[in-house]
Amino acid sequence: MSDPVSRPVKLFKVGEAASVRTLEFPGSVMAAQQSDMAFEVSGRIVEKPVTEGELVEEGRVLARLDPRDFEAERDRALAELSAARADFNRYNRAFKANAVTAQELDRARRALRVAEAGLQRAEKAVDDTVLRAPFAGRVARMLVEDFANVQAKQPVMILQSEGALEMRVNVPESEWVRAKRVDSAAQIEINANISVLLSSLPDQPIPARITEFASTADPVTRTFEVTVGFQSPDGLIVSPGMTGRVVYKMPAEGAEAGLLIPADAVVATFDNKPSVWVYDEQTGVVSRRLVTTGELTGASIQVLEGLEPGERIAVSGVHTLTEGFSVHPMEN
């Protein structure tokens, strides 16, 4: 039976020295490949054979513009080319017969080249009235209505790759310098320790790896933009726009290795030194012990000196305890 004047406190059993430090960086899911699909020419949409959310293969027709004006321009350019070619042939024969000068022949040759270039532009404009998928993916969003008049370069729909996803996060320069081992994203050693945790699936880490990283820090935030890529796991629906975080388990090295305890267990002494209340199971009292702390990781903090694995410390009511105070473990 516990001492009637003892206070119930929540106790924490100190574990083994930490072999890793867990770093987390918030971000949102994006398609690894995304394109704002737009026509290269202006016109009126006459056909949109795909729907929002539809999967399409590479090369699939996504939309068409009314081609009649462009076809008429192509036919005109073709006629001009035919006339320019006939003129050049006539001037060429005349030049061989010394009937025209070399300068006149050069003008005919230049006119022929201009006509050839004009036909190429006109034919390309006709081709540009058809919008095709540059890669296999999903039509994520329609941006214009059917039969709308659109300008050149105006996005009409968003196409996103399927399966391959990524998340971009900003990593403080202090962590990036310590974490990055080499200069190639494909060879970075830390890839084996990276995962993505989605806010909607917090208990299902998804393996990920660095695909891109900034070579210089942002001058304002002093962070590096890092992109990690991952595949949508079978049986799970992961869509662009979902929020989550990139988790990196950094191996502790040297002085970084230490015991992890709840940060709430640490209380400052009168001279502002970190300490904890250690519970003595034999006497049922707590005693203050100074500790050397390391870095804060989430709700935990490293203890580099002052505690041993297996010891129990108070993690509740720590600011009201005193030396030799009688306590007993709080019932769960």
C-alpha cells in the first residue's frame, strides 16, 4: 500500500541509447510529372474526347480546334510554294541561257525558300490544332468549357502522371549538410532511411528516395528544397494534393547518440540547468539529477549524460516536485 501522502506521478523508463534521430519535414503530394496542356495556336475547341479523371495513353488526342482556317492557310502556302518553284525553275533555265543575271536568280531562290518555310509553318499550325498527351497519365482537371475560344498557350486541362508521385520539402541547411553524403541524387546514402507518411495514413510509411535537391540554400529561409519520389502502394489511393511529411531516420554519430526521453520530463534548476526527477523504487521518493541534453526531436529530447538505461523518471507534475518527495507510479 502506498504512503498516504505520496503523490501519483507518471513515470517513464529510460531506454537504450538512440541509434537514430528522426527528422520530419511537412509537404504535400504532387504528381512526379504534370503538364498544363495548351494549344500552340488560338481557335475554337470543337472536340474534347476525354473526361476529367480519365486515364489516357501517350499520344492520345485530348482536344481539337476548328482546323478550317488553318487548312485554308496551308492550301494558300502550298499554292505560293508551287508558284515560287515554277519561277525559280524558269529563272534557272534563263540564267543558263544568259538571259537573266545571277542576282535575279538569287532573288528567285530566296523567294522559293521563303515559300517553303511558309508551308512548313502552315502545316505545323494545322498539326497544332490537335492536342495530344505527351505522356501516359490522368486528366486531373478540365480548365475550359466545351466549344470555348482559347488563346495560344492558354491551359485547357491538367495532365498528371499516374503511379509515380513526389513530395517537396524544405530542409534546414544544418540538417542537409550533415545528411547529404554525395552530390548525386541517385547515390545519396540516406535514401534507405527515407519514407513518406501521409496525414490520412499515419501508420503506413511509404518507402521513398531523393530524386532532386537544390544545390544552394534559399537566401531568406536558409533551407534546401529537396524532392523525394515514391510509388503509390498497391491497395492505397494516394492522390496529388494530399498532405503528409517526409521522415528521415538519421543514424546518430558520436555525440549525437544518446538516450531519448520525453521533453516534458526535463525541468530547469534555479540556475537554469536541465535536470530530471529520478524515481527510487526502494524508497519511493524522487531526487533531482542534472543531465546534459542534446537535440529536441518531436516530443522527445536527447540526454547525452546523467541517466542510465532502465532508470525511471517522472514525466508529470515535474514542476511541483521537490527533493525527496514521496511518489508512487500512476495507474494506467
